[in-house]
Amino acid sequence: MRPFGELESDIMRVLWASEEPLSIQRLTDVLNEARPLAYTTVMTVTERLRAKGWLERNKHGRSYRYSALRSADDYTAELMEQALASSTDRANALLHFAGRLDADEAVALRKALDAMRAEPDTDPYTADH
């Protein structure tokens, strides 16, 4: 999987933050708060994200509304897995990564690992929820 480009990332961040599906016009309006973008540019990139399986669209009146099919956490996990897969020594790469975590992140990682050990079939990211 290739990382998102800048506009792809911006579109995904807006959709992940939204509590409801958004039209291309609404996406364009939100994105234009940071920099000017053409409606057609936003539409093209949004459709590419849909074709890649990251978004779904549903008809709403005469237009479509878009929403994320996969979470930001899922995206991050895929990038981390991809980076880890490129290492010749996964254990050492994980140790270096863990050594860069701040105290709160280390506690969260420990909880996730403990939850995985306690219940192998449980998703550690939802175990406390």
C-alpha cells in the first residue's frame, strides 16, 4: 500500500472527523479553508480514494455523499506493518520503535499487549471499550 498523497490525506482527515457523510461541495468548502482547491480536483481525488476502497458513496438527492470505509487507525496500522515488513530484523525494529514512545504511549502499548496475551481472540484496540 502506498501512503496517501497530501490531498488524499487531507480528504481522509476531513471525512474521519465528520460525523456524517459529506458531499464533494462540502469537502471542497472545508478544504478551501486551508488552501484553494478546485471542485473538480477534490472530486477526482475523492473518486480515486473510493476506487482504492477507502471511501464509499451514497446517492443523496442529485449528488453523492462520501464516508470513510476504514479508520485512521487502520491506515496507520497498515503503514506501520509495511514499514516493519521492510526490516531485516523485525524484533530490533520494534525495540527501537518502542524506545521512542513517550510514557503515555508506552503504557497504552503495554495494555494492548497484555490484552492480546489475556484474550488472543480479542481486538486489543477495543478491549477496554
